[in-house]
Amino acid sequence: MPVQQDGYNEDIIPEAGPFLEGHGVLVGERHVSFHETTRKIFESRGVYDVTFGYNLADLNYDTRYPNAGYRYAEDGEVLRAEFTPTTEFCPSAVTLVVASFRAWNAGNGSHPYEEVRVRVKDHAETEAINDVLEDAEKRYAGTGTDEETI
């Protein structure tokens, strides 16, 4: 499996899209640091891409799918995460981003942000998937838990 798990390689991570525009996009060591945290969170909470059989965070390093995976930006105390699937018809996209949202927001102390908000881009159902995520954020904001977010 052509997965590289170290360093920052702008050529094989997705470009920042509309959800990250106007915010502090993480690059270099800042991106790597949060992505390493993401990998640990996803490992402990079982966020795996069943198609590829690996931790979803590893998609960022899979050279078979350049421009797929996560990018991040800071928005005050909130981190914005934008997921680009491997194809515009990825059947697992909604499951993957919902699992990511839950994993990042499931407990205190796993990362330095008050909340992680997630969106998908470059998918045939981008709008519908992002509506699900916005609804989850509203419920999370009201309860501070992920138990009833989706």
C-alpha cells in the first residue's frame, strides 16, 4: 500500500476549499501536528475507511489518491475540517465525515479546539451531506455531546 505517514507534502493533500476560505488554513508543521492528533483520535475511536482498510487519516498520505483526505483551518476556538473523498461518487462519504465529526467532538482533551466542524467538498451530494453536518453541529452546540448528533 503506497502510504507515506510522515511530513507535509502539498502535492498529495487536498487543496483548501470553500469551507476553509477566509480562515487560517493549517500548513506545514501545523497541519502535520493536527493531522497526527487526528490519526490518534481516529485510531482510538475506530474511524476507518473500510474500502481501503486503514485509518481514515492515512488517506492524506496515500499517493494513489492525491488531493483526497482532510485539510484544516482555524476559526477562533473552532477548527474547520474539509474532507475531499477519492471520487465524487464515494458511497461512504457521509459515513466517513459523520464518524469524523463524532470522533473529534466526543471528548474533552483530545485536541485544543472547542469544536471541530466538518464539511465535504467535491462530491456529487456535497450540499446534502453538508446539511447533515450542519444539523449535527446545531445539536452538538445545544447538548455538548455527540450522543444525539446524528
